[in-house]
Amino acid sequence: MLKRAEDELRKKHEALNAAYEEIQANQEKLQQNVEELKSRENQLSDALAEKEILLSGIHHRVKNNLTAFISLLSLEGSYIDTPEGRALKKDLQNRARSMALIHETLYKTRKFAEVDMKDYLTTLVDQILSSYNFPLSCKTRLSAENISLDIGRATPMGLIINELVTNSLKYAFPVGAMSCCPGNKGACTIDVLLTKEDDTYILRFADNGVGLPPTFDLETTKTLGLKLVNFLARHQLRATIEVNTDKGTEFIFRFPENPS
């Protein structure tokens, strides 16, 4: 009996030692796995940091190149010195500024995936207004709360707003026109509103100026700026476009959150 008990005890002891050795081996493997995961995590962190530096440099260089282009347009001899030539120069400069501003915003915020549209559009509209010696008081109302877009959609939207604001400043508010700014104490108003409803973004631009002709058709317009608006909205944003000319001018663009 005693010998049998000793044999059973020895077997249990051997089994316990084997289990202990297995636990130690598993712990060593686990430690190796933990160290390997830490190593991979460090490699990913280094790769992400390197990617951020590269993206930052790219956006900075693009912004600098566009800024250089804008400066070149200011040089004497870079355009025909006529009212039409000067107007074309200003239009080209503002279009380039709208694109440079996106890269400047991304570079400053270091958020390279998306553009804060409120900050971007506010700065953009102020930038356009300051480029024109506008003879009338102009009030801008802008809203794009908590909306960020990727650069692929922020860029065409910025160009669209640039064209529409520019068009309003050029044509919507002729000095002395009685139909300008009805019921608003003589203040010319430009509205830019970007909202999101379910899975659709809605961009609304409006002014209270003299309005477009009743026969206006965005599809057949010969105005270069509005042709650009139509192209960018339909082909870049995949947007539907609604134009209202009853009271001033209103453009409404609706485009999907996730374009197919």
C-alpha cells in the first residue's frame, strides 16, 4: 500500500513538473509575442510619424508652389494690362488662393485626412472679399458647423464658393440699383451654408442682389466661372444643382456622403 501510494505521488509530482515546465514554456512564448507586438507597434508608430512628415512637406510645397504662381501673376507683363486682363488675373489668383488655402489649413492643423470646412470657408470668403475694392457694405453669413471633408471634395467646393462669391461681387450688386438688397437696409448679403442631413451634404449659396435672368440655365451658360461651377459640382462632387432666381440668386448643391 505504501509503495503504491509513493508511486502515485511520484507520478503526480512528475505530472506537476511537466505542467510547470509547459507553463514556463508558454510564458516564454507569450513574452516573445509581447516583445514582437511592441516591436511592430514601434515600427508602425515610426512609419506613421514618417508619413505625417512626408504629408506635411507635400502640402507645404504645394501651398508654396501655388503662392509662387499667384506672385507670378502679379508681375508686370504676365497679363494684358486692360480691364479684362486685370479681371482675368484677379480671377486666376483667387482660384489659386482657394486651393493654396486648403493645403495651408492642412499644414497648420496637421490633420491631413480632412479639412475643417467652417475654418476653411470662413477664411476663403474673407480672402475673396478683401481682394475686391467693393463699393458697398457687404454682410456675409457663413455656417458649416462640425463638418469636415476630405481634400478631394473640399477643393472643388472651395473653387465653387470662390466662383459664386466672385460672381456676386461683380454682378449682383450694381451701385444705385433699387432692387439690390430689398428690405435689408441697404446691406448686401451673401450666405454660405453647409449642412448634413442623413447621408447627404447640402451646400447653399445665396445673395440678395439683382438676381440672374429668368431664362438663366446653368447647363448652357457661356460664363466661364459658372461653367466651372457646373463642372465641379456634377463631376467632382456628384451633386445635384438647384438654382432659384426669385429673390436674389440661390444655388443649392446636394451631394452624397459616400460617393459611389
